Amino acid sequence: MSMPLQRGVSGGVRVSDSSDDLRDSQMKDKSEKEGHLTLRFPFAFLFTSNSNTQSTDPYNARTRHRLMLLFLKISLVLIVVLALAGSFWWTISISTTSRGHVYHNYRRLQEQLVSDLLDIGEISAGPTRWKEIEYCSVESENYVPCFNVSESLDRFCGPGGSRQECLVLPPVDYKVPLRWPTGKDVIWYHNVKITADEVLTSGSINKRMMMMDDDQISFRSASPMFDEVEDYSHQIAQMIGIKNDNFIEAGVRTILDIGCGYGSFGAHLLSKQLLTMCIANYEASGSQVQLTLERGLPAMIASFVSTQLPYPSLSFDMLHCSTCGIDWDQKDGLLLVEVDRVLKPGGYFVWTSPLTSARNKEDIKRWNFVHDFAESICWTLLSQQDKTVVWKKTIKTKCYSSRKPGVGPSVCSKGHEVESPYYRPLQMCLGGTRSRRWIPIEGRTRWPSRSNMNKTELSLYGLHPEEVGEDAANWKANVRDYWSLLSPLIFSDHPKRPGDEDPSPPYNMLRNVLDMNAQYGGLNAALLEAKKSVWVMNVVPTAGPNHLPMILDRGFVGVLHDWCEAFPTYPRTYDLVHADSLLSLQTSQRKSSCSLLQILTEVDRLLRPEGWVIIRDTVQLVEAARALTTQLKWEARVIEVESSSDQRLLICQKPFTKRQSI
């Protein structure tokens, strides 16, 4: 018979032993559960509650609350201590890091910051920045910044004289130049600033070859004047000792023509594979440089007035001056010292002037000074015929030390000489004598092989054949790619990259090309190898590595330049302006004095109507430039670079916008 469950009763009634056993068993189970919970969560005692205890002992609740607050405070203190310890450890680790590593990372951060600031400044500066740039006044049609600021017309790129904040429009009757080679002999009269009187009264042989023909200026190769230039060239060759006018065999490839007239001498020598760079002073009208460039021949504004030319020492194989307007006897021979600096060892200085056959006493005195000074700087007088004199620069540096004391200017000291000066004041010392490039022109590789330097030649510039060879291969591919893109079709609503079946632009589509960051001159070499009828002005920015000596030694022409200043040429000069990594180079400078918009505005000044711009750079900078083309009124298209996901191409074309006739 089952026993009934017994209940505890109040009072002093005694509970049976079986009830006590049950209570002990329940307490034991509870203790085991709490012990197990304590192992899983050691601080569980702070958060568990016991209703029996709380109901019987209020003091325990207050104690538990205080323990919880204490635990939180201790936790916060531990967190602060750990944070301070971590910061202290990080500081110690930074202090022990090498200074060079820190500086390297600092420069990387700095360059990135500059790039970001450029993007912010040019793209995100607000809607007012997106207003189109206004057109310049009619007086600025032939304006050249840095040269229109002083009465002497010498170069001055100080504040206010180095930038133009408007777009230069062409003259009312401007026409797109004729393609090469027709454009060499015929130019449009209204494309340049020259009067009919200046055409008809031009004095030298080079200038007298011009003829007015309706709205054209002709430089006729069939005229008697052309025969004069042919005879003149033949005379110089004979005086040097060259047969058949083969200047290449004598080591001559590049010529600096001072006061070149209108480029006829250089145009003639071009048929003999000689490359002539014309330089002349800035001229407000009838400019020799402007007309020479309009003909598609190399030229730039430069003078001997007060500063050194922006070329390295030992740059040219020949210097030529035919009634160039320079008084070589002035400034105690200082101008002849500059000629000597840019002339290569064994190079020739050709001077044609009435002074060489002087009759009166004063002119004889001046001629004698030039003659004696040339001898004092180790030039050898090769020949003198009629009004023309030819000197040859020495090939031996020991000639300078063998001179009598006090004879001629001294050799530049090692600490004083700069191989590639940028408009430094003229120096009365002989430069280039310590250069590794002191190699006689007869000992150099003949053109055209000269453009592809061998290992020994590259070592003079600290370069290796592998890197230059890779650069050359890249440019060959780039030229094929770029040339196919020079079509207005890429700006259509549904553009496509031209394929092999599409006709390529003609070989003579371009003539004057400006490479804003020439590097090794790879673009120039690739264009010539592709048989394009171009010449390239290779510009080496002052902000980057200086490979200009190498470019000139390859048989090309080029110049040193700061792109925060105006380029020394007239408006509407170039058919194509190319900039590879130039924007990255400019934005990496710690103290750049110009913005991206100002650089592109200068490009617009240099570019002919319907001319092209090719910019290759990082994605961010190309997008920044693309945004600015709207202000310049250019057509523009961004194109992906197949060989690099980090770069883009920006292809632009300047429109032919005419000024309305009044």
C-alpha cells in the first residue's frame, strides 16, 4: 500500500527524515549547477540572483551592486593602461625605424597628397571654375609671354610675364597650313605677322628667297636665289674639306643656325639629312622664327643678349651665322665663349659677314679682335673666302692648358660649371672640357646609326641597353597605336578604336611635333623609323631627369624647359603636342608654381587650329585633364591603355574657331 506524501507543518511539528534527505539532494544538485556555471562564466556570481537570500538579506544586494561597479572601473582602467602601453610601444618602434625608410614613405604620402589636392583644386572647386576661358584680344594673336614685357625684348619670366589666362584666336583670314612637303615652299600670308614691305625688302640670301603671290608667300626652289643657297652650301663644304657636300661623312648632323633668316639654309640642308635648329630674337613683326616654323622647320626664340642658351654643353656639330646681327667682338668675346660651350669638339663655326673683309680702320680692328679671340680659345681657322670664315674647335683639351698665361678665358672650374644651364647668366669661362661627352664629331657614329646608341655610348649617360631597348620597343608600338587614333571619328557618339581594315591617317598628316616630356627621345626615334614626315622638338622638363645631352647626341633637337613658364615660341606652332607622364612629374613637385589648367592653356597657345593633343598618365590625372578640356573648348576622349590598367590616354583636338571680322 502506497504511503501518502507528507507535508511539512508549521509550528514545532518535526519533519520526517525522508523530507530532510530530499532537501539535501536538491541543494546538492543546485550547488553542482552553480559550480558548473562558475566554470563557464567566472563572474556569474555578480549577475545571478537568489530570491531566498534577497528576501532574507538586503545587505547582499547592495554588496553585489558595489562589486559590479568596481569590476567596471577596473575594466576601464585596464583598457586605458593597455592603450597607453600600445601607444608607447608604437612610438618606440617608430623611433627605431631607419630615417631613410620614414622619409621614403613621407615622400610617397606627400606625392599622393599633392595629386589629391590637384584633383580637389581642379575638379571640386565649385561651379565657378567650370566657366569657359575667355578669348584673348586681337592684339594677342602673336603674343609671346616672357618676351613682350621689356623694351629690350629679352626673355623675362617674372611675375605677370610668364602666363596668359586666355585663349589665343587665329587671325581672321587664317588657313590651315599646307601639308609637307608643299608647306615648306608655300605658306599662307595671313598666318604670320609680316608686312608686304618686310617681304620685299628682306636683305640676306635666306630672306631674299621670299616672293609674294596673292595670299601666299613662296620660297621657290626653282628661283635664282635657291641657286645662291646651293652654291653657298657647296662653298662651306669645300672650306671644311668635304667632297660632294656630304656633311654626314664629316660628322655633321645637327646645326644651330643663329639668325636664320626664314629657314632657307636649313630647308636646303634637310635634303642632305642635316637637322638645323633656327634661333633668333623675339620680333614683333616679320619674325624669322615664326616664318621658319610655319614652313615646318625647327625653330625657337633665343638670344645671346645676357643668358646662356637652354642647351647642354657640347650640343651641336656646327654653328652658323650669316649676317645674323650679332656683334661677336662685343662684351670682350663673351658671346663667342657661349658659342664654344654649345659646340662639340671638332665642330665648326661658320660666320658670313661683311666684317670679315673689312676695309675701314674700325671694322678691321673689330675683325682682328674676333680673329685673335677665336685663336685664344683653341679654334683653328680653316678657310676664309669672300665674306665667309670657317673655324674648327679643338678636339684636345690639353690645348687649353698649353696656352700662355693670361691668354684667353680660363676653363670653368668643376664646381662652377653646369652641363645643362637654364638661362644662367653668360659665363666667361670655357665649359664642357671636363665632360665624359668630350668626343670629336669625327669619332661619333654616323647618322642615321647614331640614333641607336650602343652599350659603350649609353654608358656615358649611365644607361643600360636593356632599359633603352625596352623603351624603344614600347614607343614603336605606341606610335602605331597613336597614329591610328588621330581621327575626328573617335569623338563621335559611338566611337570605336580603328582596326586594321580602317585606313590609317596619311604619313604627312603632321609636321611640327612637340614632346613635352621627351625622356630618351623614344617618340622621335619611333616616328622617324615609321617614316612619318615629322620633326620633333624634344623638351626635357627642368622638374625631371635630364636626358637632353643624350637626345642631342642621338642626332635630334631639343631644349630644357620649365612648364610653369611660357615656351619660347609663337602661337599656332605645333600640329601635335604629346605629354607622357608630364602631369605626374609636375604634381610631384613640392612647390609647383602653376596649375594643370595653366599648363593646358599654354598648350592651347602652342597648338595650331585642328591640332592634336595626346596625354598619357595616371587615371586620376587624365580624368582631371579631361574635365578641364571643356574650359578649353577641345574635343576630348579618354581611351584605355591595353598594356596598363593604371594609365589612360586622353586624345584631344583643338577646334578651328575664327574671330569674327569687324
